[in-house]
Amino acid sequence: MFEAHLLVSDFLLNETKMQDHPLTPLTDPDLRCAQRAQADWLVRHIDFRTVDKGAGAIAAALPQTPSMVIVDAVRDEDLSQISIATRGPKAPRRHRR
């Protein structure tokens, strides 16, 4: 996910066979457009420049109003930082044994 676009290797998802999928064709790789077309929620985007600054920056960028949020992630570490940033105060914590 980069700039709210789905990528498969070096290709935009709509440049793969998904473009012609019989049930869910993907002609626009921008997930913001796809989500706006499917729901009445506001769609927000947190870009890679923010994600690259870590969990604190991601948390600060999260909208205060109910919204769908698409967050760029290109590295495994990005997913870890997004997880930390979106962990609520009452989120269950895993205890390692």
C-alpha cells in the first residue's frame, strides 16, 4: 500500500488480472475511491511520510471523527508502527509465556 494504492510487486493492482475479476473487478487502484463508492463514511488517508515517522505521528494523524482510515504500509515495520498507533487504551494485550 503506497499513497492509498494497492500494489502487487511493482504493479498497481488494476494492472494485474484483478482488473478483469468477474465478481469484484478493480479498475481503480486508489482504495479511497473504492471505499467512498461503497460506504457513506468519510475516508481518510495517512501517507507514508507520516508512517515513516513512527507510531506517535500515526496516532496524531488519526481523525477524531468516525472515519475509514487507509494507512500506507510498505515495510513490515510500518505494520508494527500502525498497530502500536491504533492500539486503544482498552485493547487486549497478549502476554507471552
